[in-house]
Amino acid sequence: MSGDKSLEPTPHRRQQARQEGHVAKSQDLGSAAMLLLGVGIVMMLGGGLVGFLVNYCRNQLGGQPVLTIDAETVASQWNATLWALGRYLLPILGLLCLAGVAVNVLQTGLLFLPQKLSFDSSRISPLRGWQRIFSINGMVHLGFGTFKLIVVFAVAGVVLYSQREAMLGLVALAPAELAVQMTQILLWTAMKIGAALLILAILDYAYQRWRYEQDLKMTPQELREELKNLEGDPQSIARRKQAQRNSSVGRISAVSQPPVETQADGLKRGP
């Protein structure tokens, strides 16, 4: 019974595991959510970026050629290009960063673990690395990763096969229309792949949550040791309680016992 993890974890054990960075987290859930959010953000805000790139290419490849150039002109054009590109690119990157932080915070909550920045030789140990790779958890991740690749290829194949007629008609389109149609096909294909990966990631998170709860479960011996560390030695606690009870009984007896009458008190009262 001492090795059977059948007891639910105590709040102290949960808090200690959290302080050590041991929380239920799925990397696949974050990746799938970031893929969906990234594609959605690009579909909403990417039009301005595409328009800027088209105009930039048109201006660079057409118009009057520049025969002479100096350092000041290059710096001016460089700064203007970066400023114009940042107007369209920074909102997309900012939203992606916020989305990445939000996805991880929703899974684990706010965690501040400065001890993770310290050097740990086990992280670069080849032996520990091989043990992690060939562990049960590593084998589960390998099988799940292989299954994800199969799902990605299957979803992409089905989506592209359903668009085969539209793709065959792309040869008759102008270059601008061809770029628009290809972009739409690729974005919607990525969106459907992301949706499939999100479903798998939710299943992976459920597995990680179940494994996390199983790891936190305690044996009776672990529970006794934790209570002993939190409250002290049970024998010492029993001795303290017995001493407190004896002291309380002594005080009660002293209060309830009538005072002893002395001979001087009897003479004062008289016959």
C-alpha cells in the first residue's frame, strides 16, 4: 500500500508542483492555436501588407532607372521602406505575440520561475536526453507526432483535391488574379489544417491533464510524511496536547478547591 498512488493530491502538493514549474501544458495546443490565429490575422490585416509589397515591386522594377546613387539616398530610401513596412507588419507581429502569450497563460496561468534560468547540467546531458526520448512519454509524443503528420497530409490532400477544378483554371488568369486565387487557396487550406490540428491538440491537452493528475497523486506514506512536515511529529503533537490538558485540569482544580481555614480565621469569627 505504501507504493500505491491512490490518494488525491493535497493543496500543498499542488502548490509545490506549480512552484517547481510542473503544470499541465500542451505544446501542440499552443502551436495549433497560433496557426489558426496567425492565418486569421493575416486574412484580416494582410491586405495592406500585400498592397504595399505589390506597389514596392512595381516602383522598383518600373519607372525611370537610377543611374547614380549616393549613401544619403540609400539611407533615405531604406528608412522610408522600413517605416512603411512597419506600419503593416508590426500590428500583425504584435497581435501574434499577444496571442502566443494569451494561449500559454490560459493553459498554465501566470508563472514566475526565475530558478529555470539557472544552469542545469541535466539539460545538456546526452544520457538524460536519450532517457527522455525513449521514455513512455517520449514514445507517446512520437506516435502522436506521426499521427499528426498523417492528418496534415490527409487534410491538405482532401482540400486541394476539392479545389482541383479551380486550380486547373488558374492558367487562364492574369498574374494579379492568379496571385489572389493562389493566396486564398493556400490560406483556406492552412485554416482547415489548423482546425484539424486544434482538435488533436485538445485531445493532447486532455491527456497531459490526466497524466499531470496521475503524477500528483500520493501514496499513503507520502501523505503521512507531508502531514508530518507540515504539522510536526505526531508523537510530539500528542505530548504537547497531553501537557496542555494536564495544565488545564490543574488550573480548574485549583479554582474549584475551597480555601483552607486557618486557626487565626476561627479566632476572629469567635464562638
